Amino acid sequence: MAEAMRGLGMASRALNRLAEPRPRKRIHIRAQPGTGPEPVKFAKTRIFIGVPFIAILIYDMVTGEVERDGDSDIKSDSPSMQKLSTSLAEVDEVTKRRTKINKYSPMRLRMEALITEQQNRIVTALEQIDGERFQRDAWERPDGGGGTSCVLQEGNVFEKAGVNTSIVYGKLPRSAIEKMRADHKSFVGSDVDSLDFFAAGISLVLHPNNPMAPTVHLNYRYFETADPRDPVNASGNAVHNWWFGGGTDLTPSYLFPEDAQHFHRVIKGACDRHDKDYYPRFKKWCDEYFRIPHRNEARGVGGIFFDDLDASSQPLAPNAQESIFQFVKAGLDAFLPSYLPIIQRRKDMPFLPEHKAWQQIRRGRYVEFNLVNDRGTAFGLRTPGARVESILMSLPLTARWEYMHPFSGTGLSEELIPEAEGEKEKELMDVLRKPREWV
């Protein structure tokens, strides 16, 4: 407690020094790239709010109100505080506890709040359709962050459904930094060996029981790296890199063109409200990304996909980060309107055993893509301390592989495909091999 009071005394003396009359100086505040100009008139407000906040942080850290994982530089029984080592995760925890997240909060906290809200909204809507409850599994990471996995298995409508959120604080090793430097020209210098990062995302996969109802996937994420010279941005001027990624796509076993048209129409509407170029650009990106190269076919009928969307993608926007964040929010808001009408139409349709068998073949293709081609799955499994059960939530409960299946066997001669059978299955395969424009 004595250490805490000393810390509070230091903050108090800082306040007194700020309150002393001083010659007026012109204050220049440098905005972070892509976040827009910051009004100078709030400079004093930021100073007088910031110092009490630091005092609160010191008190919390010393008295143990903020939980610390691993070794700490602060010892409660030490004669004095030799060094205050505070992580970004700890700063964010204090911020969330002491303040309400709003449009002025750091983007990482706004993204965390958004995906948490959207997860609850989507899960509630899906529970109303299925009639069964999701299992909610909250978890924490030792270095900060955590998430909630919401999973429903063997339900009335969904064979398996998962809606997961994850918040990750960690350090990028040298190899990962080099890879990201190739994709981001403004990334840190080549002499940086370790870099603090933050990632937040929501991921959703729904596998219905009825083979007439399509599988759907959604993922939206935000990634941020810290300034290696000032990881917690104590100066208020630290430069950091950030970008958004995500998208959603539909994977039917049986093609109903009106379903694909509806799904794409709703997504296009969300895109067009922000940038008319988004939908055609991200639809093409989706067709290319969700393709199974060794099968020479797409996973499904597409949707949108984008990655590494940062300030350079919005050069004329006054606040590129806010603009892209609002686009991501629109994409999440559009999910239920894009999918619920489809599942409502298809969940109770009659089907035969051969329809279910074909669904299992298509589910096998889904597994192949996720385990062989998907970069997100590979990145997650390589991450130290990865939560494997949450990462593999996307896989269906059941799938099937047949040698040289008559409608979808790879390398099968057209002469061996039965002409009088499998009309609907062949219709789907034609679309998967040659992506179609739906709107």
C-alpha cells in the first residue's frame, strides 16, 4: 500500500506542476496515420484526464486489482518500485473497467465490443430457429485476451454450428514480421526482432442437417501492431500498423439460384453503402480465395472476401480507420438478413438418403479446403498456445470421401458420368468449376 501511495503522490505532484501558471505555448498534436486530425482544443483535457488515469493505473497495478499473468517486474514486498512494466493488455483491462467504450476509444477495444455484441445477437437468432441452446465456453489467454466459443451440435436444424470470438495479445517473432513486411510497405524496420500485436475477430460456420440448406461461413477481424519503441503508447503519439479483413460465403450442396441471388444481393447492398467498388472487387477475391486447387473447383457459390484493408485503401477518407470499421460493422449487420430467409425456406424440405450422401461428399470438400488451403486455419494452428478446439470448430460433424465419385471425382472422364442421373448434382458442379455472377 505504501508503494501505491507513493505512486499516487507522484501523480498528484504532476497535477500540481500542470496547474502552476506557465507561459502559454502553442500545442501541436500529431494524429496517427489513417485516424484523422485530432482537434488541438482538447489538448488540456487530454492532459488533465490522462494524469489521474495514470495514478489509477499505478494504484491498480501495485495493489493487485489488475491481474497479471506470468512474471512481474512489480513485487509487493520490494522496498521500492524499481521499474513499472505494464503491458498493453493490462492497460486495456483498466480502460474497460474504468470507462465506457465509445467512438473515441482505441480501435482494438471498439472492435472487441463490436464482435461481442454481434456474437450475442447472432447466437440468439440461431437459437430461436433451432430450438436448442448453444454451449458457451469462455476462455482466457495467459498473455492477455481470450474469447468465447458458442457451439451447437446435433440440433434440430443445425448438425453443427459455431460462433466464436477471440481477443489475442501477443508477440510476433522475427519470421512473422518478415512475412508481414512483404504485405505492408509501412511495416516496422528490418532490425526489429519482436513486435507486440493485438488481434480480434469473430468467426462463424453453420452446417445444417438438411442437405437442401446451405452451409455458411463468416469471419471479420482486426489486427494491430504496436510501436516497438512505445508498445503501450504512453506518449500518445506512437505509430502503429493496423488492418481489417473478413467476409462471408455460401456453400450449398444443392443449388437454388434464388438463394445465391438473395445472399449476394444483401451483401452487395452493405458494400455499396460504403464503396461501389467493394462488392465486385471482394466478390472476385472470394471466388479466387475459396477455391480448392487440387480439385479445380470452388468451395461454394462465393460471397465477399478481403484482407489487409488499411489506410492505403482509403487515401481520400478523412479517417480511413473509422471508414473501414463502419464497413465491417455493416457486413456483420447484413449477415442475418442474408442467411435467415434461406435457412427458413430450406430447413424442412423433404430429402432422400442419396441427397444426404451427396451432402457428405460436399462436406468432405469443405474439410479439404479448411485443412489444406485455408490460411486462417494454418495461422491459428501455428500460433503458440492456440485453442485447437475453437480453430477446428469450422469442421462438420460428418463427412464422406468416395473413390472416383461419378459426379465429382477429380480427373473422372465425362464418358463415365451417368447421363440420366445426378442432374442437380451436376448443376452444382458446373457452377463450382465456373463461378457465376449472381447480381
